[in-house]
Amino acid sequence: MSFSGKNVFITGASRGIGKAIALKLAAEGANIIVVAKSIKEDPRLGGTIYSAAEEIQAAGGKALAVQCDIRDEEQVIAAVQQAISIFGGIDILINNASAISMTSTELTETKRYDLMYNINVRGTFLVTKHCIPFLRKSANPHILTLSPPLHIQAKWLAPSVAYTITKYNMSLMTIGWAEEFKKEGIAANALWPMTTIATSAVQNILGGEVLMQHSRKPEILADAARYILSQPAKECTGNLFLDEAVLKQAGITDLIGYAVNPANPLQPDLFI
């Protein structure tokens, strides 16, 4: 499948995994709607919707930078309308935006709980809801959500109940959407990494530079996403994919190039 001229709506696309997917698809001529809050660069995080848009255009795609807090339904509606007014439609939705707090129940502040729920669950739901009418008009519509397999075990829940249940909710919605929109030919899948990924969350929250050196680059998820999104929507839906398994299907088995430091052992992701 060619992504030339395809309109891709990506939340949290100003940096990290979202930007990596955007650049991958832009290199094949996609139009990217960069949806995120960042309009001023935070030195700890890096990147804004504008810097991401510049990189997307340099990679060969067209870009529309849209400031949007997906917790605010009016902002979501406005972002979707901007995408339609500029590019005329939406072919692919990537639900990448998420908040994270790896804290125990007692140490999870109420405001952090609300932030994670309102972005990861409510925000993902609202963005999908308002993109559906336009995905319905696409020739090969896909929804791809960055969320984990549903291995519901106590060991995954106990260390960070609040965060884990929000990510599992994203996967549950994916399974529901796949069945809800099957007759309309809209695919809904999820994608998750086997290892930690070198992003600002790993750098600033999970393990600093040490963990970064035991992680893979975001490009592994970009390549996996590209393969999923190239599949016929009516045939590829309802899956909670892991990146390594997707790349194996794509015929890519040598993954050493994705490692930040190939000499170091990789750190498995917290849900694996």
C-alpha cells in the first residue's frame, strides 16, 4: 500500500513514538496532522508541534500542526475540523498520546490519576469518536492505538494500578471498536513494544540514561506501525500486536539496529 496522499491524524505527535511514526509515513508521502499540546519546547522533553511539522515536511510529507488538549472535547472537534478543511479527510487515526505515573496507590496523587484517565481513556475515546465519521469515508481506514496486550495478571497491576488500568482500557476499547466497526471496514488494532523505548518518559520518569541505554529506538514501533497500516482494513483488525511479532510477519528478523546500544542487554517492557 502507498501512503502517498493518505491523511494521518496522530495524537502526541510532537516527539517520541508519535513523531517517529509520523516521519515514517511522511517519507512515503503521507499528510500528517500533528496533534499535541506542545507549542513551547520543554528542555526535558524536547519538540513542539511546529518542530515536528518541520521535520515531517523535510521527510517528504505535508504537515498540519494543531495545538490540542485531547481532554477538551471542543478542542478535539476543532482539531478534526482543521484536518478536514486542509486535507479533506482522515484515513488513519493513531492514538498515541498518553500520560504516565508509575506510582503505587497511596503515592498516586488524585490530580495525576485524573490526568491519566482523562488523557489515556477519555481522550482516546473522544478523538476516536470524532474521527469515525471521516474514517468511514476512507478506502482503507485504520485506527491504531499504542496500548498493551491484555495479560491481566496481578504482577502487572500491583506496582501502578492507576496507570495500568488506563492502558488496559485503551486495549479494551480497541477490541470493542474492531467489532463495532467491522461491518464498515474500519480496522482497530493496538501496538506495544517488547522492550522499553528510548523516549522522554523513559529518560525522565522510568530510569534515566541508564535505562535509555538498555532500550530500543522509537523507529521499531514506526516500522511495525507502517506494516500494520499497510494491511487491508477488513482483514487486519482486533489485534493487540507486539512490535517484534509484527516485524517478523513483515520479514524483519534482525532487530539489532533498533537498539540504542547494541552491546547492552535489552530491558523488557513493564507489561511483558
